[in-house]
Amino acid sequence: MLDVILPALAAASVLVPFVMALLLTMIPQKCAKWMCITAASISTAFTLAIWIILAISGQDSISVPFVAFGDTTVLGFVFDKVSVMFAPCFVGIGLLISIYSVGYLNSGNREHPDAPRRRFYAFFTVFIGAMAGLVYSSTVLSQLLFFEVTGGCSWALIGYYDTKTARKSAMKALILTHIASLGLYFAAAIMFLNVGTFETAAISLLDDNTKIAVLLLILMAAWGKSAQLPFYMWLPSAMEAPTPVSAYLHGASMVKVGVAVFARALIGAGQVPEVVGWVVVIGGIATCLFAFMMYLPQKDMKRLLAFSTISQLAYIFLGFGFCIFGSQLAFNGSVTHVFNHAFTKTLFFLIAGACSYTMGTRMLPRLKGLLKKRPLLGIGFGMAALAIAGAPPMNLFFSKYIIFCGGIQAAEGNPVLMFIVVVALIETVACFAWFLKWTGFVLFGEPSETVAAAAPIPKPMVGVFCVLIVMALSSSFIAAAWIG
């Protein structure tokens, strides 16, 4: 029975947004936002139903072929602790941001006065469906399909304002992530030639040399989508997008495509040769340090958050690397960090957007005294900043802690790996100090002239902030209870 119910729900969670997006292009402009919200609501309900059903069943993993040619599964679904936790996270945040966008995309926006256009909601809705499809995918080929769909949608959404800079940024994101996607093309071809299937679970059947090649190719694609060195350049430029786009694509979903794809590969790979682990941890620590150095000159809140995202994703890759060296704890920490970071970074980006909307700027030096004039924005900023900095009791503290515990476990008897763990810990402390500096400056003191003149916050934004603040405190407990 589960083999029928779960794939049907998963397919519906993907297809409903795609169908709604098509219908959305044919309806009056004023109805577009409600169609987007409806599609996201239905898809979220289906993904939550899958989570509940799998939990009740007591099974750890169910894999079901969906589309096959002969004996070869082209499109399949996998339901396990990772996919059923990621899907409602990514889709549910899409719902929250679609609600937020009702308050953001209008003529009252002081930075970007705008009449919401159908193409924003159409591409945003398709992106939500593609994220559900990607995390449930059990084959490299279906991952590749949704990988490319998200790339096309990101191009359209980053270039939404249609300025010269926006178009250039959109094209940069499309080209760099598409170059990275070649890794998935070659990985799928190698798998089919060697084992006659595209199933990620079949990676374990490959000999060591072929397995190394496939995993490194998938890692290339993951680095591209998750803006790791050497592919990072597209993410800071993509801040030209409207803030709801930045929050969803560049905080909660698109950048998580890479880590989700690589996590699925590791789950299916069995024993992974250590050479892959070295590539992953060296890439992770190099990206982590580079991103922190790029924090320092940033005054634009969105650009600071872009480099922060690159750094946080590097922690996740470090955890995957530690897993390859034998720590399941590190893998669990990385998966939990994906979940936690999605809520926290979404909150932070949306706070940046609310500052732009109500004050006409997101430049940090102009936002002094935020807590006194706009308490909700101040509380949201403070909680998001402390979470990103890894301060307890915020959600990212717990997942970072698990990653580093796993790193220490994996590095026992390996001085080089232990050195990498120590360097990452030092970077975490420096990150904490930097975000604490800006938190103190922005929140306290008499409001600056810009803050004193702030307009009221639209009600749709207020509701979304309340939900995300709660999740920034509680998501780690949800993930820990589920992952175990």
C-alpha cells in the first residue's frame, strides 16, 4: 500500500505547482499571487502527509520506481529520513515566502516600488515543485532533470527587475550552475555504462576507481549549485534579485540542491574511498575561510548574507567529508544543518527585505537603533544573527555542535584532519564575533534618521516573521527527534 500512496503523494507535490504555474499564466494578474499560495499550500500538505505516513509505518526507507524503460528506472522516488524531512522544509518555506511576497511586491516598497507580475509567481511556483521533485528523486537522471529546472527558474527570477545588472547576474548564475551540472551528466553516463542503471543506490556496486569518478563528478555539480569554490561567484551577484527570491533560492532552496544531491550520493555509495573525503574536506575548509574573509568588507546586508550562506554550506560539506572518514554523527549533523539553516537564513533575508521595504535601504551602517523603532524587525534580526553565529539556544548551534563532534570523532589519530577541524572551529568563533558586532550596532542605541522614518511593516510579513522566529528556536529539536 505504501508503494502506491507515497509515490502518488510525491508526484502530486511536484505536479500541482507545475500545473498551477501553467494556469497562472492564463488568469487575471490580480489572481496570480493567490494561485501561487494555493499551489504551495497543497504541495506542502502533501509533503507533510508523506512525513506522517512514513513515521507511522515505522519503516526507515522506501524506494519506488515511477518511470522506467525496460529494466532501467529513469524516474523514481525515495522516501527516507532525509528526503521526507527536506521536502516539507523547502516547499513549506516556499509557501511562507509566497505569502511574504504579497506584502513585498507592491508600490509601497521604498527600495523597489513594483506591481507584482505573473511571471514572478509562475517561475516561483515551478521552482517549489522542482525542489520537491529533486529531494524525492532516487535516480541521478531525475535529479539532473530537476537540477536543470531550478537553474532555468533561477535565471528568470534573478533577472526579474530586468535591469542590465540583473540580466548579467542571472546569466552568470545560469552559466556557472549549468557548467557544474555537467558533472551529473557524466556521472549518469558512467553509472549506466557500468551497472546499467541510474539509481543512486547503485553507486555502491561500482569498483573503487569508478566510484571515485562518479562521486567527484556529483561533487562538482553540488559545489556549483551550493556556490562553493571555485563556483561561488554567481551567488553574491544574484543579490540583484528581489528579496523573496534571494530568501528562497539563495537561502532556503536552490543553494541546498547541491548538498541534497551529494547527501543522496553518499547514502547510496556504501564505503567511500578516502580520497573523496580529502577532496570534500579541503574544499569545505578553503571555502569556509574564503567566505569569512569576504564577510569583512560587506555593508550591504544581502551581500553579507550571501557570503554567510557560502560559509554555512561549507560546514555542511565538511560534515559530509567527516562522514566519509567514518563519522555517521557528522553526516547527521550536516543533514540537520541543512534543515536548520533553511529557516534561519530565510528569516535573515526576509528581515533584510523588510528593511528595504520600510526604510528604503539594507545598508547596515544606516540601520542603527532598529530594536527601539521596529521591535519585530529587531528581534528577528537579533535571533537570525545569533543563530548564524552559532549561539545557543538557537537552532544552528546544535547542528554545528554535532558536525564538530563528528569531526573530532573522525579525526581521532589523524593530525591533518584534526587540524582542519580546529581551523573550522576558529572560523566559527570569528564568525560569532563578526555577527555579534553588527547585532550590537544595528539593534541598540537611538534610531538613526533612516530607521526613525521607517514605514509600517505589511501584515503578511509580520505573520511570516513569527513562524520563522519560532522555527529558528525549535527546528533543531524537530530534526534531532526525526534523524535520531
